[in-house]
Amino acid sequence: MMTSSPNFKPLRILLSEGTSTSAREAVTVLGLAGHVVDVCDPAAAGLARFSRFVRMYHRCPGMRDDPLGFLRFIDGLLATGDYDVLLPIHEQGFLFAKVQERLRPLAGLALPSFESYRIAHSKAGFRRMLSELGLPQPETQIVASADTLRAAVRFPCVIKTAIGTASRGVWMVCNDADLALVMKELEAGNGFAGEVLVQAHVTGATEKAQGVFCRGELVGFHAYRQIMEGAGGGDAIKRSVRRERVRDDLATIGRHLAWHGALSIDFIMPDDDSGPFYIDCNPRLVESMAAWLAGVDLVDLLLRVSMGETPDVAPAAREGVVTHQAMQALLGSAHRGRDRHDLLRICCDIGCRRGDYAGSTEELTPVRVDWFSAVPLVMTALLLLVSPRLSHALVKRGWGQHLLDAGAVAAIENEMF
């Protein structure tokens, strides 16, 4: 376990959201490091509320429906002078990047320019940037109407809206029936008001990489392979990997965007090692505990950058470190149609660290160091054992007011604040 230096001074952190898995894992890393953590979130019972490391949990307006109200709430907290760093762990960075000159006098903050953030946040913007840089990606077309979408589709393919996270607005399309369902959802949700991507399906393993940048230079990096998929495209089990090519490509992207702060990318590694093929970008730090357990403290690097430091480049992470999220494993298994007996067996396997979970460490709800994290885990397990079909409703609860949609993005872009 990592330890603090003798001259360590705890920082007072305001985490801008507490519902996502990324926020929950950041709380653990920050708490184990000895920092003081406060969280604001519109949900009454976000994941981060159930942690002994959280000092205060502030209920706030939802950013998606009321970005101005959310910003005023953050302004009010920061104006008290109680915080050293504002940590935009999720899509709040889009709003904060727009008004960062207003926020920086109040607390440390690591974000790139708003224009760079917009490019990384939009799947269409990311696709165009990859083309500009000559970096590998699946064959992709950008369309803006139902007719051009139908003409572009070649089965199998992946259809994506330009704005969406946590697998919202992403569909795997294998036949005409799948396409008809996607068209119905796009038209019902006014999906054609923005750009839609049609991307060729690439067979291979899903992998992800995370980086922290200081004024365009990569100072920390971690990559892992998805071993088991959870609910909503999340990772139930992951294993750290070495990916020097991906590290170089991520450094190229960060340098091109003059990135400042955290940046993550998803990619496919085909079985014939012809990849990587980059498929998505998240302008934030995603689920940082796996990197921490592999020996790279990306959260600490992000704090140092936020405070204006220029940290040394972190050493490479250890390869082969396996971690899991019990909640994701249960939700994903129920989502795929497993029954109560299957779920009970998975609970036993996780508790005894056997089968798929042998040699793996829990990263989302680390009960051994944070007993309070057992609350959402136990509640999820009990609900799924009562009715596995509840997985669909439980997954949708994570798509809360802390996430942006196309309407909220447009409002933030056009608002003068």
C-alpha cells in the first residue's frame, strides 16, 4: 500500500459528483491518502455517500437540467475558502472548463481549454481528431439523418450519438431488426438533432488507458484489459497491461490538445495484434483504483497538477494486476439473464476469492478498508437475489443528473454565465 511522505499535508477536496463508479473510487484513493473529501451530488444516495472517507455530502441542483443552478452551488461552496482543489471527476468538467477563469481563484483546478474539452467530449470531435493525427480507428461515417444512416450501415456495426457516456447512445447493430430498434430510439430521443456515428465493428478485446497531463505533457499512464464486462459497458474484472504504443498515442493526443488534467481513451486490441483501434475518449479520470493498486497514483498526480505543480513522470504500472467490482459483476450477470442460483454462486465466488475472482482485489466497494461501502453492495446483491430483472432499473439509476445530454451540452455552450 502506498504511504504519504513525512512532509505530507492533507488537502481539502471538493468532488463535483458522487454517483459514478469513478467518483466512488476517487474517494477511496483520496481517503487512503489522508485528504479531506467533501462531495456534492443531486442524488440522495450516490455511491460516494457510503464511505467513511467522506466528511460532507452536499445535495445540489442537477447539472443536466440546471447547469446555472449547479454552478452557483459550486461557487457558493468554493467561496467559503474551505477547499484547496475542485476535482471534476465526471462530466462536470465540461461546464467547469467553460468558466475555469472564474473558478481558478477559488480552488486548484486542472482542465484544458473549453475548445479542447469539447473535442474530446464529442465522439464526432474525437473521430475527426484521430483522422487529423493519423491515429488508428475503425472505419467510421458521421451522419445527420435517418436516410444517410440507413445508407451507411453495414452489418455488423456500432451506432453512436456524438454525446453520451456510460454506454448511453451506443448500440451494437447486427441485423435489420436491431437497426429498426435503434432508429426508433434515435427518433424518439431526437438523436438526429446532432451528429450520429456509424462505426465498423472490430473484433478483439476491449482495453482502456488513462493519463494525467501537465500543460500538454503526459506525466502518468495506466492501461488495462476488460476481462469481464459488467452492466452498461462497465468493467466487472480488469487486468493491467503494458501498452507502449497506446502511451505514445495518448501523449500525442494530449500534446495536440494542450491537455491539462486527466484524459482517458477506450480501444480495441484485435486478436492478431493489428491494433489498437481507438473508439472512445473520456476527458476525465475513469475508475482510478485499478491504477492505484498497480502502483500508479493518478489521483495524486491530478491533485499536484491542480495545485500548479509540475510533477515528475510516474514510473510504469505493474503488469498483470487483476481487480474487480462486485456490484458490476452482479449487475452484469443479472443483465445477461443469470438466475438467482447463478447470482448466489457469484456472491460466494467473490467472497471467497475463487473462480474468476481468484487473486483479484475489489476496487469499487473496498469493505476491508471502508466498511461503509458494504451498504450499496449488500443492497444491490439482495435486490438482485429477490429479482434479477431489477438489474435494468438499477443500472438506469446510475444515469442521473450528474450526466450531460445533447440539450445540456448545447445550453452550456450557449450560456454566457
